[in-house]
Amino acid sequence: MRIGVLGTGMVGKAIATRLVEVGHEVRLGSRTSDNESLLKWVEENGEAASGGTFADAAAFGSVVVNATRGIISLDVLEAAGEDNLDGKIIMDVANPLVITSETEPPSLGILNDDSLGERIQRRYPSARVVKTLNTMNCDIMVNPKLLSGHHNVFVSGDDRSAKDQVASLLGQFGWAEDTIFDLGDITTARGPEMFVALYSRMFLKIRHLHFNISVVWDPNVEPLLPEGV
């Protein structure tokens, strides 16, 4: 599969590298095609790796990964170009973090009654947005076996086939089927995005980033809500 990855930070490069490792052709996108970090990544990752602008990467991929800083994601997608996103899966792994201090946890620029995932879907209605992987460090995103025991990755999105395709990519990263927790439509992206407030405070206690959340429930308890609510 041809996949475009937007963003040359740690998250973008981790995802792009893993996608190449599992057999995909990947174009990593930056604001400029001569970005030093971008050129180095291309050199290090073989023939299946290429680089370009955000628009180049979006045009290249049948799936486009938004691995940019969430607070600028909409601007980056604008630079990627609406035509280049038409009908495509946008795998959104970003969080709309506002960082104002090096010593205090970040705050969220979007919360409660909206999410970055929803804003992307509203702005690009012909695209199929799937929110995922935003509740953990990028090392865990692409190699869940770094942590022992059961832990979860969430997906949110309106399009069933898009979520299935993203789940397939997650499986290639090493996520077992029973660890992929489908929350529902794109409005459910609010939950994992707001989890970041807890995540940042957990980091202050744990003091490293190799941790994740595990959802544990009793299947024998009678449901309190009807299915589909």
C-alpha cells in the first residue's frame, strides 16, 4: 500500500519507519521538501521510503497519516490540499495540545463538545477520518509488545471500512485484534483526546513514557444500556 505520513517529528518518523518495515511504500511529508530531518529519514529507510511536501505526501498515499502537532493539524491539512485528501482515509494520531510551560502539563485546545478528529472530518467531509494511537507514546504505537500484558488502542470513526483498514494496519504494527477497542463514530474521539490530561499527569509520576491503558471489564454483568447507545 502507498501511505503518506504528514509530520517529520518523532511520531511521524516512528510511524513511517514501521510502515516501511512491514512492507508499505511511504512518503513522509514536511512543509518543505528539503527539510534536513526528512532527507535523512529517506536516506536511512531504503527504496520504499520517499519524501516531499505535505501536498506530495497526501497525493501519494491512499491512506494519509496526520502525525503533526494537533494545534496546527488543520493548517497542515490545508497545505496538503483538499483534492489530495478526497475520498481517502485520514488516520489521525494527533492531540490538540497547548504547551505554555516546560514544567507544567499541557492543556487541550479542543475539549468537551468537540475534538480534533471531528474538526478534520467536518473540514474534509469526503475523507474518512479514523482517530487512533493518540493515547500512548510513539514507541508503543508501533510496537505494542514493548509492554508486557494486555493493553488497548482505541479507534473512532464514522466509516466502517476505513476503521477496518486502520485496524489491519494496527495489526501489522503488532496490535492483537482483541486489543483494538472500537469506541464508535468520530464524536467518540473526544474521549481519547481528553485522556491526554490524565496521561500527562501519569507521566509525571511514572517518569518515562513506556506505559499504556488497559480496559478490563466483566462480560458476565448485565448491560445497563441497549446496544448501539
